[in-house]
Amino acid sequence: MTMKLVISVPKTGKAFQREIGDEEAKMFYGLKIGDVVDLSPLGFKGYKAKITGGTDKDGFPMRPDVHGTGRKKVLLSKGPGVRGLKKGERVRKTVRGNVVAEDIEQLNLVIVEEGETPIEELMGGGKEESGEAQTG
């Protein structure tokens, strides 16, 4: 099973996608939302990124305020996994915890420290998306 990384570059407003295999994905297991990880083992020399979220294989979003790796049904009023509620309205939703595990299909990262080589060159022929057009 592969994991998809969505790497956002705040300086340019662009996001890049890259699929990684099981062996490469193991470096993220056990890390939480908000942790900073060195991307050098993935070929991004000098780059560091912060984990901002993700989704599991069934599309349930990770939430920074839900601890653990499993799915939980929680009462929410705002934040990841909730949209379109009226003021004061709450809804019970199934979300994933804030720890990266084997079930995570997509992991969202934001570059916090750049290396010498521009990320556009390192991604090569990778799929490039504009920050405004990005969905999901």
C-alpha cells in the first residue's frame, strides 16, 4: 500500500504530490500532527516539513485534538471534518486521531525549511497544483 504526500510550499503557494512506498512511509509512523520531519531520506536534501493533517484509506480526516491512531466518533462544532454548521450547532462525526499509522493514505506537509535545490527541480515530472485550485 502506498502513501500519497501532498507537500505545500508557502513561499510560492504551490503544492506537489508524490507517492511513496511502504518502506519510505515507515519514517512517518508514530509522528503526530504538528511534528517537524526531515525529508532528506526521501531525496529532499536540506528540506524539513511540518505535518498538518491527512486522511485514512476511507477518507476520514485526521484531527489534531483527537489522540491516538484509531477512528473515533466525536462531537464537533468546527475544524477538520466539519463544514456548513450554523452558530451553536454541533454534529457527531467519525474522525481519525492525530498520530500517523499504516492506515493513513494521504499525508499533508508544509515546508518549514528549504534546501539549496528548488523543490520544483527535486519533484521532476511530479504533478503540480496551484494553491487556489487544490481540493480535498
